[in-house]
Amino acid sequence: MQLNAGSKLADAQFLAHSLKGAAANLGMNRLRKAADAGERALRAKTALNTDLISELQAASREAIAAAEKLAAG
């Protein structure tokens, strides 16, 4: 399958939307908000700025740490 710029953008939008939904279902509000901002930027065909990328990374690390803590009991 060959990807073009349009399909890559659609894939990124889908992933951001899926991440937003999963984060919302798990009560990970910081990650949900960051994913929502990313999804909105992608739908507007706006580049993700460094602040948003940093927030997505930090929110992801926070969510992973919370999940690891739960798994450890």
C-alpha cells in the first residue's frame, strides 16, 4: 500500500482521535486534552508546535507512570 500526504494526515487524525477517546475512557484528562488539541490542529492542517508536542509527551509519560503504578498493585 502506498501512502500519500493525504492518507498520512488522515492516519494521524485517526490516531489522535483514538488516543483522545482512550484517554477519556481511562480518566486521563491531561492526555485527553493534549490529544484533543493535536486532533484539532491536524484537522485544521496546522503543524503541531513544540509546546503541543511537549505536552503530549509529558501527558503520555504521566499516563504510563499511572498505569505502571496500577499494574504493580
